[in-house]
Amino acid sequence: MLSEEDISRTLHASRIVPVPVDRPHGPLGLEQLVAAVSQLNPAVGTIGPSVRRPITLSQQTWHKLDQLAESGMRRTSQHVTASQVAAAIVEQYVAALPARSETEQ
């Protein structure tokens, strides 16, 4: 089995983050790893540079996002913010929208 140092060097990784997956092997291992990594970094899967924009949300919405973030931290033992949860929700929603044809634009 490779050490963390060997893996880091081979992948040219600038940092190492433990991925909390009970069974990374087997028929669903890859899907479990992808889900765990996406929880650690909601930007995984995006193409191109990110854009940072301030948005206004109601206090009730922000409170719910905070609760989701706290719940995520309890499950994964990784720091998750309400902003990261909001970004992940928006990214997933927009990615699921059907593509518009050029004539509709």
C-alpha cells in the first residue's frame, strides 16, 4: 500500500485531505469516493474559473443553509460553510437545467 507521501508525490498534490469513506472498494466504491470528495469541495466538477458574487438571502434561508452545513460537518468531520452549501445547491440546480437552443436566447 502506498504511503500518503507517495500518493502526494505521484499525483503532484499540494495538499492531502482525508476522505471519510467506509468502503472505498467494491461495486459502489467509486461513487462513494466521488460523493465524499464533492462534499469536501463543492466546486468539484465545475469547468473553468469560478466567479464570486454577493447575493442577498432571507434570514430564514441562511439559517437553513447553516443547519445543512452543521449537519454536513457532523457527518463528514470536515469544515463546511453555509456559503459552500449554497454554492453546491446552485451548481447542482443549474447543471440539471435543460440546455437552451440558440433560437430561444
